[in-house]
Amino acid sequence: MTTNPFDWQSQLVASAYAAFPEAPHKPVIGITGNYGELTCKLAEGYYKSVVRAGGVPVIIPPLSDTSVIINTLEHLDGLILSGGADYDPHYVGEEPCPLLGTINEERDLPELFITQLAYNRQLPILGICRGIQTLAMVLGGHVRQDISDIWQHNHSQEEARHVATHSVTVEKDSLLYNIYSGSKLFTLHSSLFTLEVNSFHHQAVDDAGPRFRVTARSDDGIIEAMESTEYKSILGVQWHPECLENGGPIFSWLVGEAMQYRQTCDTHRRVLTLDTHCDTPMFFPQHVDFGTRDPKLLVDLHKMAEGHQDATIMVAYLPQTMPLDEHPKQYTDDIFDKIEAIVAKHSEHVAIARTPDDLWQHKHQGRKSIMLGIENGHALEGSLDNLRHFAQRGIVYMTLCHNGDNDICDSARGEHRHHGVSAFGREVISEMNRLGIMVDLSHAGEESFYDALSLSSTPIVCSHSSCRALCDHPRNLTDNQMRALAQHGGVMQVTLYHGFLVKDGDATLDDAMRHLEHAIEVMGIDHVGLGTDFDGDGGIRGLASSAELLNYTRELLKRKFSEADIQKLWGGNFLRVMRLVQQSRA
């Protein structure tokens, strides 16, 4: 008897090769695999839920080799931390309690590593059961080893996995609420929204920590869900949505966030991302290492890579209180020497840039860029020869003053002794124009601002300033200043210092976007950008370091800015002025 073979080749042609491209792009979701009996394995609910949500599942084996993990993460758009056995409590400095269950030492360290590395890279993360506990262990929360003495119903059910055995109450203003909003999966009880879930655990998060907020609890108070407080796409649930009919929206959320993450990364691949002001050299006396992920720094090579940041302007900051006998010029040269030494040590990965063309060349070479700037003309020690010296060193701008009047001009925080720009300051601005150095008026008083605007033959910049209409601080620019700056072809770079974004309390990403959009409304899209002031007190929730700068682009994409406009806001406007200033030098 002859059996007709299945014509799999024809099916492949019909499904994969009938049109081009062979398949539409879908987000790749990595799922941490379980381990047992010398086998990496995964319950089918996880990967089938990802497929139904429109993603492509990839199983991640439990390997603690960080090189393997990092290379894996480079190809992922989202991550699922799957369920499984208890963690070894020694990882958090605790002794095992008598009721500790089976631990899976093959999984523990790999998943601690991958969670931290994915978090640093802004990768969307969904933690399920053991996964929510992983998030808490890695990111500042705490897991109770056993909750059987405090639960009021059994959290380790004996029903089949697809059976929902209890309900959780969901916070109305939460991500989880938004995921299920409008669906018939919520139940309303006394204006409380509940969701039917299952339970297979005897451990639980008992402290979400500062990076998360609790968004769902069972009726006995056990934490059942938590979400990021840092504008990160991170959600943890204690139940198993992959087993439930109502679990689909959670996976759809993750796949949607993964699509946004990939779009953001692709945008960074095409545009040049320049932060126009960071104060990292202020930390040089603390023996920091730019080539490591130094916890003292907001800007280093690792964080720039994690945030897909191409370039920064690193300034030599001089306090106005530095007396001349401490040699401000030599102090500034020492900082530039240190920056050049850092670059020489890591020349394969970073380079000094002096022009916009240098920045693009370095990006195409796969290297980061550092540009040099001076914050406070006090560095000149009253000599134009020193200005010419710093031009030879390659500075791209000089901030005329800082928090105090100097011999060039009055500060926004000074005593207004010159009532604007001094006679020496007029010479400085003229020579900066001749030398092709941008005039930076962040920190300058209003009289100095308008004087410099009229004196400079080229457009001026404010490398790290925000909007006084939204936060009444003398360091911020009024709407009239902003309009005048734009009319003269200049740019204002919104900064990320709390006190310049909000009058009271801690600022967030939302506040930075309010200032950005106000500046665009007043000045136009061609005159605005970002100058973080990282390592100089800049850094806010959602944009806390260079590692989180992807969040800025993600917000721009959410607000439907075009890629051309995103390039303008990511330094393109600033570089337009730089190019004009450099081309006009004598």
C-alpha cells in the first residue's frame, strides 16, 4: 500500500514565499525557560499566548553567562519571566525558612542577571508568578518565603490551571486597570474592580519597593500585581494569565509595548542623539571609571549604550567662587586632559568630536562621541588669549557665567553689577564669534541675555534651560526671551533639573515633556532640544540617567512627532547652530 507523502514544500511556498517580504515583522518576546531533568522546558501556555497576541516567542535557556544574556537581549523586544520553583533566599541574605519549597539553582542566578540587564535597557518585562517575585528581588522589593500563616484562602490551589479560584481587586488608576478597561472581564463590586484569577504559590511579594506600586491585591491582602513607578514598561502578576481565558489582554499589552520599544530603538539607529550638557567631570575627583557602569555616574559608556545615546557635550564647570590664585584656566585644562585620557583608553568605543560631521562619522563607526564645553567664562581669567587657547582645544561652546556675576556678564543668580554684558564681555562675545565658538546664555541674567543677543553676529544657545511660564525660576527663560532667541535663530535645550521643571517636589518625565511642548509652542520646532544636566543635579523619574534616554524618544513617538522632528529635538537644531557658528569663523 502506497501512502501519499505530505507535500510540505508546497505548503512552505504558499505560506512563506507567495509574496515579499516573507513575513511581516513581529516583536520578539523572550521567555525564561524552566529547568528540570537536564532539560530546559516551558509550558505551552506561555508561548502560545505570545503568538495569539501577535508576537514571536523565543525560549531563553537558564545560563548565567552574561555575554550570552547580553547578546540575547540585543535581539529581544520584550521579556517574560516565567513561573517555577522557589528562589534560594541566600541571594538576598536570608536563611531558608522551614516551609521553603524546592529551589531551582540552575535558574536563579541567570534570571537575576537577565532581569537587571533587561531593566537597564528599558526592555518591556512581564513577570508571572515566580516572575513577579524575581522583579521584587532584583529591583529593591522583598519576597516573603511563605505566606501560609497569613493567607485567608488557599493560594496554592488544587484545581486545574485554567480554573479561576479567587478574585483580586485592581486599582482604578493602574496599568492593569487600563489593560482590561472596557472589557467584560472586570467585575464591579461596590465601585471596586475585580478580576478572577488562579493561584499556584506559597511565596509572595510583601514589599514592592520604591520602583513599583502595588496595583492589585487578593481579599486577604496578598500582593497580586505591581507596576513600574519609573515610566518603564514593567508589570508583575502573581497568577498565571497564560492559563486563563481572561489572560490575553496582558500578553497583548506586552506585545504592544515591545512594538513601541523596537520602533524606538530603530529610531535611535537612524537619528543622531546629542545631549547638549552634562557635568560628569565634576565626579572625576572621586576616581570614577567611565568605562564601567559606575553607580556614582549618570553618564558612562554602559549607560550611553543602554539608552542608545550617541553623543554628549561634557563641560568643564567652574564655580564662581574659585579664586584666580587657584588657576581656573589650568583647572579647565586638567579636566579636558582627563576627558582626552578617558577617550584614549576607550578609543574603540568613544571619540572626541569637534564638528557635527565628526558626530555623524563616529555614529557610522559605532563609536560614542564627547564634545567639549566650558561652563563659566571665569575659566578665561580675564584673557582673550585663554579663549583662543580653549578654541584650539576644541570647545564648541562656553556658558558665559554661572550662579554669580563674573567679569563677562551678570548671572540670573547674581547681583547685576554690570547691568548686562560688561565691556570685557563684549570683547569675549566678538572673539567667540570670530573663533566659531557658540555663545551659551544658560545661567545668564535677562539683561545679559538681551545684550548678548544683540551683540552676537551668530545665533546663541541656551544649552540647559527650561520655561519660566511653567516654573517661575530666574534660571528659566520667559516666553519673550524664548521668542527673541528663536527670532535670532538660536535654540533652547530643555533641562532635567527638578527645580527648573516644577516649583515644589520631584519632577518627572511628564513635567519635562510639558516644558518641551510649551517651548515648541512658543518658539517653533526648529529651536528646541534637550540638555539634561546629568551629573550636575539633572535627572528625573523616567529620565534618570543616560540609560533611560530611550524613554524621551518613546514619548515623542507617542505624541506623533515625525522622525524629522525627533532628529531636530535630539540635537539637530543645536547642530544647525553649531555648523553655522563654525562656518562663520574668521
